[in-house]
Amino acid sequence: MAKAEEAREAEAAETTVAGAGLGAALALALGRRKAKPSGDPALDAFLAEHTRLARLQSEHLHETGDLALSRLRWARFSDRLKALLQMMTALVGAGVVALVAMMVWQAREQHGLQIEAFSVPPDLARGGLTGQVAASRFLDKLQALQTATEDSDRPSQSYEGNWGSDAKVEIPETGLTFGEFEKLLRDKVGHVSRVSGEVLTTPTGIALTARMGDAPPQTFTGPATAFDELAQKAAEAVYRANQPYRYVEYLDKEDRWDEAFAVISDLAATGPMSERGWAYARWAVMDLNDHGDLAAARSHAARGLGFGAGSDLEDRISLVNAEVWSGHDEAVLAISKILDHDDQKRAPDTSEVFYVENKLLGRAFLQFVVPDFPASAQTWLAIATQEILHFGEPAPAMAETADALGHDLAAAAAVQRTAQVPADSEMLWVVAEGAFEALPAYWIAVERGDWAAALADARAVDAALEAGRAKKPVYGLMQRVWIWPLEARALSAIGQAAEAQALIGRTPLDCYLCLRVRGRIAADGRDWTDADREFAEAVRLAPSSPFAEAEWAEARLARGDADGAIALAKRSAAKAPRFADPLEVWGEALMAKGDFAGAAERFAAVDKLAPHWGANHRRLGESLAKLGKSDEARTQFQAAGRP
């Protein structure tokens, strides 16, 4: 190919040289022809011959030009084809790289559990207990454990060893298949846990061993007919090593509290850092619910703070629960404000359900303790409509309680008709777990002025708590700071002062509700000095809460101190602008002073906050009647007669 190219170049060079000599010869011949007008035959023949040669050269150049053009076109096509092939090769290479990268990413994000076929003796395999059968029966036990803890309030992605819902027995493949390549990637970069095991025969039966990762294996022995029991024990051992937090929840549901307590305390103290915040929160809950140990609950919940945003929420919830069942309303209010703020933004280590649930619960809870009872009732009803949430059951009861405390009996009755709220004594465990002070029947009776019915309800709840406190020690705490004070309040209201004093005397002196009730009992007995002392102590313990000052204002008014009542009512109203009660007492005090216009203004302000409060409509009507506004007064009296 190279020699042919050289020959063509040499031929072209000779033609060029020859062409140059021919041109000179022709110029000379033409000059001589012009000098001989008569003609020169030899010269004419020469010119004719060279004319013929020029024509032949022209034809040759035309033919070779077409050939050269064709060769140039083919060369261009060849170059484009080569470029296309190079691009296709690059694209295929990029696709392969992208596919592998995607598979690596998927493998890295994958959580799962792979159980290898167990090693089984031939005689057991011949009897039907093959390695795959043994592994499958073991997997059944493991999945049952996970199913039992699926409703955990902790998001699944927060678990250190979470394997999700992908758990299966692995069937070995031969050759380097695509599946084997995926498995290799999962093993190298993924989060797939692997379980292996073996079944051995022993003189007394069989021995089953299961192992996961670096955890020390455990062997369980028994008769050959007890394989399922041994598989259950082995599954629990694996679950405890890989999912200790969930295993604690399982043990708690099985009432195996001592075992659960040992596992959770170990996880909090020595577990991975990502687990400790959650473990401390759970430990605090167990301190409270299973042991009734308030000091330990506070300590462990506080120690759990700082490990993660999601676990911080759980630890603060545990702190709130401990403070509610301690009667420490100031701490409850302070922590609830933090929770309500933090709940409104989803933490990276929480699930969508966890976020939605706590966003609503935190807001409803804070509205209840501030208080803003109408808003709280509406938020609790919104929670009740969310089927995905764990606390749908007590939500209607909390809404009904908030309606009664907000003096809206019509709304409370509507909730009862719609939700069929159970009796107060039938939902105590969910009340205990969430620290939800749901007691609708009691507060509806109080709003109606039926203190005997309120007392009967409190006593029924007290009896249920007493019956269950040996198994659930938190019930004893609920009696001391919640039910006993309310029971004593009802006793005092119906004139059983001695019983009321005896019962309230069993309550702690640092309990806010207890001190308020002590003050009310003293006021009912017209012991104004003692009433002032108890209410003052309640205000000192919970300076941000408005309830004690509102009740203290009532006591002052009952003794005839209208100015003192107004001062206390103003302080209470300033702390809780959406709380109607202090404004109502303020209006009554103004009525007592003869300021009917001022009283009507206060009662009208109450009507905006509690538009269905019958007693307030009646008092507003009385003040309007004193001002000579009979038509307006009649309207208010009619409204007072409606439920």
C-alpha cells in the first residue's frame, strides 16, 4: 500500500516536470509558427500531436479526479464510523460503570437478614429436618419476634442493627451469577446481617446453635421433639444480640420485666452511641411504669439527652411523664414548651409517623397544660382521626376532658356520641403510658355541679388503680398526685370534710394539684389562713401555671375580699390569656363591688373564650339586668338554659 502511494507520487512529479518542459516547447513552437505566415508542415504536425496529447491528459485528469473524490468520501465515512464506534464503546462503558455504581449504592443502603441453611446431621435430614427446613423454622420464630414489636414508637431506621422487613433463608447458587454478584456487593458494602447455625445430636436429644456476626453463639439443648422450643430460645438470643431495644419491648409485652430491665440498662451503659439515647429513654419509662421510681426515671431520661435529635424527643417525653406523675406542673410546662418547639421539625433519625404523631401530641399536650382548652380539644380530635398514630384511643377522652374543663358540655357530649369513649376506669394503662390526665366523666359531673357523681367516678378509678398497682407500680403514683386529690376535692364539696382532710393528707407536699386541693378544702372549711398558705405554696412551686391563683381568687371572693380576688384573677389571666376561669372570677368580684358595667365587660370577654358556659351566660345576664338592659339580659338567660 505504501509502495503504490510512492509510485503515484513519483508519477505525479514526472508529470509536473514534463508538463513544465512541454509548456516551454509549445511556447517556442508557437513563436516560430507566427514567424512563418506561409506555414510549416512539421511544426503544424507537432502542434496537432501535442493538442491530441493535451486532450488525452484532460480526459485522464477528469477520470482520476472522480476516483480521488470517491476515495475522499469513503475516507470521511470511515472516519465517522470509527468515531461512532468509539462513542458507542464509551457509552457502554459509562453504562456499565453507572450500573455497578447503582448496585453498590443499593447494596450500601440495603438492610436485611440472610439465614444460611443450618448444618444438620444426615439422620435428622432424612427425617425431614433438613438444613433449609431448620433455618426456615428458626426464621419463623425470629419474624414472630419482630412482628410483636412492629408498633414500636421508635422509628425503624434509628436501630443500629435494623434489618427492615427483608429476612429470608439463603439458597446457595453455583457459578458466578448476577445474583451472586449482588450478594457479594451486599456482603462487602451493605448492612445485611447473616445468621448461620447447626443442629447436633446429643445423648439426650439435640443441640441447636445459632450465631450472628461477632456475637458469641449460644447453644440450647433438649429432646429432638422440642426443636421449635429450642428455635424460639435461639431466635431470642439472636434478637437480643442484634436488636436489643426491640427485644426489650418484646420482653415488656410478655411481662418479663426483670429480663427487660437488665437488657435495657446494659444497652444504655455499653451499647453503641446511636442506641444510648433511646435506651435511656426506655429505661426511664421502665423506671416509672414498672418500678414507680421517679428519681431514677428523671436521672436516666436526663442522661439520655444529647445523643441525637430523635432520641432527645423520647427522653424529654419520658421526663414529662415522670414530672406529671410527680405532680410537678412547673417542670411539665417548661419541658412541654421545648417539646412543642422541637416536635414541629422532623429530626433526621425519626420516621414520618413518629414526626406526625409527636407534632400533634406535643401541641395538644401543651395546649392542655397552658391552658387553652378549646384548642386542645380540637387538636386531640385531630389526633383521633389519624389511624396511623399510636395514641388514637385516649385522644377522644382527652378531647372530652378538655371540653368539660373549657365549660363546653355540648362539645363533650358530641365527642361521647361519636367516639364512644370508655369509662374512666377502663383506659388507665394508656393514660399512664402517655401521662394523659383523661378523666371526662369526672369533669363533666363537676361542670354540671354534680359532685356526688364526680366522687363516684373518682372512687371507681381509685379502685381500679389500687387493684393494678402491684403489677403496674405507676398506678400508685397516679393515685397520690391525681386521683386522691380529685377524690378529696369531691368529698369536700359534698361536705365530708374529715374524709377529705384524711385523704389529701396522704398526698405529697410538692404536688401542685395536691396543694391546690388543700387550699380549696381549707376554703370550704372557711379556714382562710390555711387556704392562703396552701395556695401561696402552690404558686411558689409552679409560678407559671394560672390554676392556683384562679382558685385562690375564688377563695378570696368567698371570704368577701373582692379586691384581693381581682388582683389574683388579673395575675392568673396574664399567665394564660386563653383561660376563661380567672376572667369569670374577676367579673364576679366586680359584681360584688357594684361595678356592673365592668362585670358585664369581663363576662363578655369570658363568653368569647367559653361561649357555651351556661353559668357565665347567667352572670352576664344578671349584670346586664342591673344595667337596665333587660332585652340583652333575657338573651343571656335563655343561653344559660341551653346545654
